Amino acid sequence: MRVLFLHNRYRIAGGEEAAVEGESALLRTAPGITVDVLEVSNEEIAGAAQTIKTAMLTPYSPAGRRLAAERIRTFRPDVVHVHNFFPTLSPSVYDACRSAGVPVVQTLHNYRLVCANGLLFRAGRACTECLGRTWGLPAVLHGCYRGSRMGSAAVAAMIGVHRVRGTWGRRVDRFIALTEFARALFAEQAGIPREKIAVKPNAAPDGGEGDGAGGFALYVGRLSPEKGLETLLGGAARGLGMPLVVAGTGPLQPQVEAAQRDGKLEYVGRQDAEGVQSLMRKARLLLIPSVCFEGQPLVVAEAFSAGLPIAASRIGSLETLIEENSNGLLFETGNPQALAETVRHFAANPVREPAMRRRARETYEALYRPDANLKMLLAIYEDACAQRAATC
């Protein structure tokens, strides 16, 4: 099987870039699989004139279609896997695939098909104002895309045009949602037939099981409002029944450092991959206090790899990633007292911890371990090819 990845890189590399690189590397380990990657970058958008041109072509870029068509012609893929078409490639790449008769798989890394900023988050809270609307007028009024009404109008136009055109339902053979929450949302709000959406999380390397001997609760991630740092710090101030270690950087770093000076936590700064894995092997519980609709946080897979249970906000995808009282715990979103009580109860009842650690590891082996994840991905490709063959 010959697989062509299409991906528009962001200026600042993040989780999507890591997922694309990891998935392409994973496919290359499979016998009989050849992978090519067509990649463009937002760094190529420089200056006001180029920015305006890109905005105008966001709904449909003839240049993006030609670029995809040429790579399809030279590489001759059996399936095209689109990771991100926004903004330079645009949904025009689907037409290039359709003209060539090549099946298309699209991973839904974020919520861009229903939300201009792709996050369903605005003004410090989860936002669903544009859900159920063909045209995202609230996004334009609020300047949801990078604070720009013009940019937001371009993205809202892209979403609306292709909703009316039926692009998502007609031009893509299979979608990959990272969670059951995302699958349900896109089926209900983006007009995608539910049967076309498969659920497959991103894989993560096996960092090795831990034993929780460090005795602490752990937060790993960006130190920013949408990640629930105020909830985390408020919970720490009330007492967690165990020490708290915080790793990461971001705009709320000064508040975290102040809490460290007050003896509420230990701040260890930004950690590389091995540093994160080491902390997870030693921790008793990972905390994810997000107040936004997460996609699939990489730390979930990393924690389960270490056999580390998770205590998370009861919101969005986290509710479907965490099995309450099995591989983790859930608490009320944005409630520091609820977070503190949940962690204290876990700390005071160590008898159930070994079973939760085992279940966390079992979840990793079933869903996130690279070889298991690869089988899921190849099955989706085969389904997409069969779907295209059936409609030709």
C-alpha cells in the first residue's frame, strides 16, 4: 500500500506535528507500506499581501489543488491521508483526490470543521456559539481566529461553503476522530455521516511502567488558562493529601512560581520526553484540570503507558478517555474544591491504586501502543479503499 500524507504545518510546532511525524514513522515500520509526505508551512505566509491572499483562498485554493494533484500523479498513492489542509492547501485537495479516483482519509485533530479557532474555546471558557450554524457569525463578531475579524470571516466562509457543498460528507471516504466525544460532535454538528467516522487515538511510545514510588500528584502541560491552571492552583492551596509536581511553561508560569514559593507545589519547569516519562513513572496520579474541549492530550497516552491513573475534568473528550474508578477519576470542571477532594480521597485509599494502575496500562496496550495503533490505522485505510471501490 502506498500512502500519501497531506499536511499544512503551523508556525509553532505542536501536537499535530508530533502526531503526523509519529504516524508516518509508524507506517514506515510496516512491511509493504510506502509513505510520502506533501507538506506546506504557514511560515511561507509573510507580509500583509500574502496574508490577505491566503485568507481569500482559504475556502478553496486552486494552487493547493494543483499541488496535491501533481504529487498524486507522481507518487500514485493507494490512499491519501489528510492531516491538516488549513489554510494553504484548503479543502480543494479533496477534489484533486476525487479526480484521481484516490480514497481519502481525514484525521480530525481539532474542531476546525465547526469552529473558526479550532478549539471551541473563547474568553476563558468553552464556547459552542457557532455549533448548529452554517455560517459562523459569532466567530466573526468576536474575532475568534487570532483576534482578526477578517481572518475569522475567511475561516467561517470556508466552514460554511463546504458545509453547504457537502464536502465533508461526499469528498472524504473515512474520518478519524481521536475520541468518542469528537465523533459524536462531528456527526451532529458538521454533517458527517456517523458511519464514516472511526475512532483512533494517536499512538505514543512505551515509556515503561512505573510504581508511583515518588508519592506525588503530577501536572504536565502548558501553563495557560484553558488548561485549568487556576483550578489546579486553587486545589493545591486547599491541600491534595500528597505533594504536587508541576512541569511545563506558559503565560501563567509566574503564578505557578509564586505557589512554589508558598510551598503549595514543586515547579520543575519544561521537561524533555525522557524527563516527562521519568516523572510519570514516579507519580501516583496525573492531573488534567482542563476547562476546554481537549482533542486527545498526548499526556493521557504517556500516563497510561506508565500505568499512571488520571484525575481529569469532567468535560468533553476527557469523559470518554478516562474510565471513572477504573483507569482514573473525574471531577467537576473548574472547581478547585472538587479537584482537591478527589485527589485527597485517592491519596487516603491506596488499596485501590494497584488495580487502577493495571487498568491504565491495559488501556495503553489496547489503544495507544504503536503496534496496536498501527493495526487500527491500516484497517481504516482498507475501509476507505473499499468504500471508494464500492462507489466507483
